[in-house]
Amino acid sequence: MNTTGLLKGLKKVTNLARATKFQRLLNNPVKYLKAIVFRDFFYARHQRSKGVVAPTFFGTDMHLLLPASTDIYLTGGKTHDSEIRLAHFLINQLQPGNTFVDVGAHYGYFSLLAAQLVGPQGLVFAFEAAPATFRILQQNFTGLINAHCRHNAVADTQGELVFYEFPNLYSEYNALDINQFKNEEWYATAPPTAVTVAAVPLGDFFQQASLLPQVIKIDVEGAEYNVIKGMQDFLAEHPVLVVMEYLAAHRSNDEHVLAEKLLRSLGYGTFIIDREGQLAAITDIGSYLVEQGLESDNVVFKKEGIPAPDQ
């Protein structure tokens, strides 16, 4: 699919994301009712997820476990405004032959989009620590010659870590640190399961695999600093674009602040993604989130004074 077709498909996702519930119902009544009834009645009572396959706006069929990723099932894409803007940015930025690294890939939505954008000459590496989530990620990567998934946590040292996996509805909160969620209303009824997973620093991984990625996406629910620390020498030498989910201060963002400070010390400036998928420089992420009334956003870190890599 060419860029025009991708942007047209993303526009449809955007329109559905901004539509009312009634408008989304009218878009596909049977599918909408199935998804909502399953989430609000069957899953709420039995806590059992349901495997489905859904087409995405970029033309790839994607395995999902409902009720997680209900937005992808209903619209063909992730519908949070920050996720729409990130998809637009990747469409603008990634070129055939590029390498994209997805840390905290979940079911692989952004990885699958990237696999199409970088083409057969490019590479995608997706890291996912949660076992149940990783099994779906593996399904989505089946048959892709340019995409590889790793069942690892990403950290600053090699070894084993205790990782916490939540029930399906809250699986996007899977994390190494669960203290940040213990005051949430849903936590008492959806406690996590502790698992042991092998950890890998990205700096070591890039060196061993002889990789020079153009874009690294990080969405790791509180482990951001250790992810950056584990590749700080690499980032100091190579002008990679780092896209990191950044939380507002009231959502326990200490690790995000530490990661930002480390990246700034390595010469990286901060940018937000506008609705056209372009970068706009900002100096204070916290103030930006407050001014925009945002709980979180994807912030891009780019080496100051150096054009973004495109090859």
C-alpha cells in the first residue's frame, strides 16, 4: 500500500476515533455489538478472553485477544490521539530498508505497520515480556520475512527479572513495577501474575546483531530509564530517533523524567508529534502535558543539530 492509501486508511481510523458511540455502531453494527457485549457482559463475568482476527488500516490482518485492543478490532487501528499521531509519524518517517525497534510491542500493531513501511529489505525487531501477549505477537509475525519478535524484557543489564502480567483487559499495563497501579480502582479485581523473564540491554543486542536502527519506540510502563541506560553508549554515537511514551507528573512519571535527563545529557532534544505526523520542538514536556490536558503522549527524542536518519 502506498503512502496515499495508508494516510487515507488512517484518516478513516481518525474519524471513527472522534465519532460518537452511535456513529461507531452505525459503521459496523454487528461487529460493534459483538465486541461491546463480549467485553461488558461475557468477559466481565467469566474473565476469559476471545481470539479474533481483524483487518488493519494498513492492510495486514492482525490477531487480537478481546477485550484488549477492541479499538483495533472495530476501527482497524489504535484510536488514542497520541497513537494516531504516532502512526502518521511512522508513515512519514520510515523508509524502505530502514530498521525499526519496538520495545513493549504488545500484540505488534506498530511493528506490523513498520514491517510494511520498511519493506522486505528492512527489519523490525519487537520485544515483549508478557508470555500471553507474546504468544499473540508471535502469531502476528508468522510468515513475515522482515520482522522478528523476542520474548524478553529490555533493561540495563542481562539476567532474569520478575515481570507482572495483568488479565487481558488491562494487558497494556503489564510492567516490571506494579506499585504505580495499586491505587487504581480496577487493581483489586484484576491482580497480575508474576513471571520470570530474561532481560537484554539494547546496546548489547544492537552490537551482537550488527544493527543500526532508525527509529526505536519505547512503551514499557515505568522501565524507561533502564531501557535508555542499557543503550546509552549506542545513543551517544548514533543519531537514532527515540519515541517514548511519557506520562504526566500525577501518574508516577519518575522513570520518564530520569530517562529524559539521560537522553538530554547525550545531546537529544525533545519533540512532540503534531496531527500531520511532523515534529515540533518543546522545551518542557511536563508543562506541555499540563497545557494540553494530557495524561500522556509520545515524545520523540532526536539528536540536536543532526538531521533525523532516513537510511
